[in-house]
Amino acid sequence: MIPFNIQFSLIIYSIIYGLFFYYIIYLCRYYLDYPNTFYRIINTLTLFLFLAMTYFIGIEIVCDGILHIYSLLVITCVSSLCNFVANRKK
């Protein structure tokens, strides 16, 4: 069982990062759907490498490098919620 303060800070960070992740993907959609396959692969790898490094550096700062399944679950739920809300606006 993890302490409550670490769990709470991890959940808050994951919610904020889920929102950040969704909006970065939304902003970079043009580069991810680029017509040239080579550039599309390079852009996708670069973007997701940046996003993964950002997440793990944030986990290191917020929770002293402790990674739990809660964080990935919260990021997935928040990204799905943002996608649902964005589709409802259209």
C-alpha cells in the first residue's frame, strides 16, 4: 500500500498530465498526419519520446520516481474524457 500523500500527488499530476497529453496531441495532429511516411514516423517517434520523458521527469519530481498503475489508469481515463468532451462539442 502506498502512502496517501504520494497517491494523491500522483493522481493530481496524472490528471494534469493527461490534459497536457491530449492537447499536445491535438496541436501536433498536422505533423502526425503528414503525407510523407518517413516524416510521419520521425515526427511520431520524436513527439512520443518527448512526452514519455516529460512524464517520467515529472514523476521523479512529484513522487520521487515511484510509478504505480494508478497513474497510467488516470491518464487513460482523463484522455478518454477529453476526447469524449471534444467530440460532444462538434
